[in-house]
Amino acid sequence: MQRRHMLATLLALVGTWATGAQAHDHDRDREKAERLQAAGEVLPLQDVLARVAKDYPGQVLKVEFDEDDGDCQHSGTCTDRWVYKLKILQDQGRLVKIKVDARTGQVLWAGRRPPHDQGKHP
């Protein structure tokens, strides 16, 4: 009984730490994006979301703001750029992951996953 209590406490602490780390990362991403937006280096998130919604309508579940090194292996040149990474839930449960160039608003990559009930073998 005591082991179960200790395990439950440990799991609760790990969960709290992970949630706190995610919140800290989110704040840091937001601050970075705001600084670069103020300097005219990137588009505001609202502008990017409006552009993306035309081709990928749905509910935005997650947004990340990252520095992306591009496709170094295939292009031979590595140019850093800022990107917005989006997860959008579309009709019938389809999840779309999208990577957008934060400077231009151009969709760099988009991938779709079927809903959980589709694609499973009987």
C-alpha cells in the first residue's frame, strides 16, 4: 500500500513538473515571437492563422514557434528560419500538422492523419 502511495505521489510530481516546463517553454516561445514581430522579422500569429485557415480550416489545437534549420541534407545549404508549427483538428476528427515560414506565411509542409476509427484493420 505504501509503495502505491509513493508511486502515485511521484507520478503527480512528474506530471506537475512537465506541465510547468511546457508553460515555461510556451512563455519563452511567445516572448521570442513578440520580439521578432516587433522587429519586423516575422508575421504575427493571427496573420499566419488567417492565411492557413483558407486551405486548412479547423480548430487550432497547438502552436509552437521554433527556429528551423531547413533541409540541410538535401539542399546542401543550411539557412535558419523561424517557423510556426500548428496542429489543427478538422472535420470528422482529421488531424493536420503544418509547418509555416514565420517570415512569409508560406506553408512549408503539411501532413494529415486519418481519424482514429479509419485506417484500422478489422
